[in-house]
Amino acid sequence: MKKRWICLLLALLFLFSGVLACKPKPETAPISSQTNILDDKYRNWYEVFVYSFADSDGDRYGDLNGLTGKLDYIADLGFNGIWLMPIMPSPSYHKYDVTDYYDIDPLYGTLDDFKNMLSEAHARGIDVIIDLVVNHTSSEHPWFVSAKSGSDSPYRDYYNFTDMPQAGYNKAGGFLL
């Protein structure tokens, strides 16, 4: 019985020492003199839905120039990063069905507006990430339009097609999607 307790105690000590050895040492993040907030590149992100964030041209839709005009506000809140929901062209308001991965939705502005916003954000110490939707495209994307036109399309394997009728699928181009 005594041997069993000693083995259990040794096993617990071994396990506990392994936990301590693997635990990362805490690092002290520098404190910003302007905002008195920790300068932590991993937690202070502000998510922006450009569509409804800030309108610069009076069309009642948010745009990149409107976002640029609010960068000081975001920095003053203590954020050092902004996370943009999709900003690429799309037929929907939410932009999660991209039609062109290489451009900016005209409702939001131009590539030059985007470059300007990036430059202004970086000048304020604000990093920028974009929600890039790569696991699906719009049904209006050129790849999908080509893929549904026939089985010889070079983009055919980008999508899942079936010849069997299934709930939720529509017939297109002489075959079922």
C-alpha cells in the first residue's frame, strides 16, 4: 500500500513538473504612452463591416474613405488592428459571395481608396486584415459560370456537381448542380 502511494506521489510530481516546464513565461507587453492600454497585437482588433460603418459620400452606404476618416477614432479606442469583413465585389450586401478576388466592391470605393486606407492605418500603428472567403464563390463568379457551362470546363473540379436530383439543388446547363 505504501509503495502505491509513493508511486502515485512520484507520478503527480512528474506530471506537475512537466506542466511547469511547458508553461510559457508571461511577457509584459509595453504600455502605450498615449492611451495607457497594453500594446497587444493579438487582442485589440476592431471588426469593421464597411457597408454600414462610415459613409463619406452621402450615398447611405459605408465606404473605405469613411473608414479612413474614422481611423483616429479606432486608435483612440485603443485598437491596434482592424479586421475587415469581405470588401471584394459581390452581388450581396455582406460580400461573402465574391465575384472577383482581385478588386474592391465599387460600393466601397477603389483599389486606390483601399491603398490609402492601408497607408493611413499603418501610419497610426493599426494593422489590417481582411476576411478572405476562399471556400466558396458567388454563382456569378467567372469560375462558377464556366464550371456550370459544361464538364470540359477547367474550373469544373472547383465545385461539386451531381447528375442525381437532390433537395436544395437547381438544374443548370442541362445537368443538376
